[in-house]
Amino acid sequence: MAKTALITGVTGQDGSFLAELLLEKGYSVHGVRRSSSLQNLDRIRGVFDPVHSERSSFRLHYGDVTDASNMRRVIDECEPDEVYHLAAQSHVKVSFDEPEYTANVDALSTLRLLDAIRAVGGEKSIRFYQASTSELFGKVQETPQTETTPFYPRSPYAVAKLYAYWSVVNYREAYGVYACNGILFNHESERRGLTFVTRKVSSVVAKINNGSDETLHLGNLDAKRDWGYAPEYVDAMWRMLQRDEPSDYVIATGETHSVRELVEAAFAAVGIEIAWEGAGVDEVGKCKKTGRTLVKVDPWYYRPTEVDLLLGDPSKAQRELGWTSKTKFEELVRIMVESDNRAIAQGQVLR
Ligand code: NAP
Ligand code: F7E
């Protein structure tokens, strides 16, 4: 029998890759989409057929994870074997501007969905994946970070995700729900939103390479992240729900790089070498050959509290899930820059 999966956040970066993966595996896939004045289906164009959606193995339901009765109705209607809860206000800096909203979406939605599973009597039949995050480690208490590293969240986003993390553990222990936390470190792709640092850098580099006189304005150049390739990370989500017993897993590459290195790699992908000059807010990145200033620091992008260094140890995932990351940092950056380059050369507006 083909399995049925429900994905919240299906229109996002991870949701779109996960939908493709599950459809390839023969799943019937249901996704939750938010109502909006402009359609936001770009990332799922490849799998969503609006004309024949009734007969397709990929279907969309209007929904919002802040609406408990709506979530319960969707679960009732599609009778999933697996629920992948990916919907979130996922931008860390935005969470400082919208802390209460972020808590409502990112913390309480997990409780709403777990409770909806109980309400339909699905404790023993529905498996649940929670999109937990390396942001939980925040002001890191040890390096590299593992499943047993203590959490120290540093943003309203991370605090909200901490509530969701423990809700998963609690429903697993209290009611026997098969529920897993995937503690995923940063993962990026050509589908990443334009306001996250990797895609911001790849898109501006591609524009400059195509003749734009734009300058890349960034915040903290010294922050370090463990950046992997998103399609590989959704495979880890699926693997977590296929085990005999539920557990929580760190998913990471085991390598860390600074934002500064990201900038250097992205410009290198179009043959430009960067020379750094100055310090702090006065630091600039210049083209070594022409002397043109390509990168400037703008304190607007600083965060009230920063996560300085993330580096994950994915040994448990390797051992128990047979999962390892494959795409290396330079390759990831090259994929993203080349994709944006191609899109611009074809006259597309980057989205
Ligand atoms: P993303 O691209 O920002 O996608 C977020 C998705 O959530 C979008 O489909 C968005 O819908 C949807 N959404 C937001 N608020 C909603 C609401 N109130 N009701 C229903 N849907 C809502 O995020 P992502 O990078 O794919 O990440 C997926 C999940 O993993 C998120 O929970 C994120 O916090 C977590 N995570 C991400 C990373 C990473 O590096 N990417 C690492 C660790 C954890 P619209 O399209 O309508 O906006
Ligand atoms: O920032 C620094 C910034 O916004 C990365 C989300 O998917 O991953 C993501 O959160 C770093 C930070 O991602 C700019 O200060 C410098 O140190 O790309 P980001 P994030 O905050 O790590 C985690 C795992 C998630 O769970 C989240 O959902 O880059 N940085 N200059 C900048 N960041 C941005 N966005 N823009 C800048 O101009």
C-alpha cells in the first residue's frame, strides 16, 4: 500500500524538495498552503498540477498552522501515515521584530499538530517529524554540537523552536507518539529564500557578474555556519520516520565556514578574487583586479544576539540512519551562484 504524507510548509525550500522525494518513493503527498493575495507556488511548480489536482498524487489544502481546527480537519481528511511539520516563520532576524507571532507559529503549531494527532486517535498510526534546528544550540556550550549538547537559544525564533522540541519529546514519552526532532544545521539551495545570507550572496554576485553596479551589503562577516545542501537534508527527514523507534538526530556536514569565506567562494565562482580592507563596520571587500568595492558592512543586518559558531557532529545519523552529507561547501556555493547566473542570463526575475 502506498503511504500518505502530509507536509506543512510545502511551498518552502525544504517542503518542495521533500514533496519531490516522497512522490518519487510512491507516496501520496498532501501539502498545506497558506492563502495569499499572490500565489506562492513557484517552488512546487514541478509537482503541482492545478488542473488535474483531484486525480494527482500531490494535493494541496488551504491551511494555516496557527489555526488548530483547520489543522485537525486537514489531518482528518488526508489520513496521513507521516506528518512532516516544516511550516515556520523561519527567519532569525525577523523573529526579533515579530517575537509573539514567531512563537505562535513556530512553538504552538507543533503542539497543535501533536494534539490533532491525538484527537483523531493517531498516536499509534501517525508518525511525526519536527523541523528542529541548530539555532537551539545558540551560544554554544560545546563544539562540535551533538544530540546531547545543552541548548542555549539566542533569538525569539530559537526560543520558540525550543518549546516545539520539548513538545515532541513530551508527546513521545507521555502518549507514545512516534515523533522525531531533526536538529538540522543550515541547509541551502538554489530554492533558498533571497533574504538568507547564502542566497543573498549568490544572487548579488550573479547580478554583479551580469553587469550590475550593485554592492553587496552584509552584517556580521565573522559568523560561522555548518552549511549543507537541502535536497540531502530532506532525505534525512524521511529516514528518521522509517526506524523501529523514534529518536532525535543532528543533521550536519561536520564542516564550518564564515560568512566572509562564503563571500570569497561565491565571487571565486565567477572568477573574482576579493581583497579585504579595514575592520568592523568600515571593512570592505574589493575586487583584487580592478579595486572596485563589491562588499560593504551594514550594521542594520546585525542581530541583537548572534549565534557565532555552529558545527554539527552527524555521527548518530550516520550510524543509525545511514545518512551522510555529500555536497561540499565550495560545490554548494557554486551550484547556487550558477543557478542565479543562469536565471539572470535568461532574463528571469530572481525569487
Ligand atoms: P522556508 O523556506 O522559510 O519555508 C517555510 C514554509 O512555512 C513556507 O512554506 C511558508 O509558507 C510556511 N509557513 C510559514 N508560516 C506559516 C503558517 N502560519 N501557516 C502555514 N504555513 C506557514 O523554510 P525552510 O528553509 O524550508 O525550512 C523548513 C523548516 O525547517 C522550518 O521550520 C525552519 O524553521 C526549519 N529549519 C530550517 C533550516 C534551514 O537551514 N533551511 C535549518 C533548520 C531548521 P509561504 O510559502 O506561504 O510563506
Ligand atoms: O544567517 C549572518 C547572520 O539568515 C546566517 C534559518 O534557516 O538557519 C537559518 O538561520 C548568518 C548569521 O541564517 C547577513 O548574522 C551576515 O550569523 O542565512 P541566515 P540563520 O540565522 O543561521 C537556521 C539553522 C534555521 O533554523 C533558520 O530557520 O549570516 N549574516 N550578513 C547575514 N544574514 C542574513 N540573513 N543577511 C545578511 O545580510
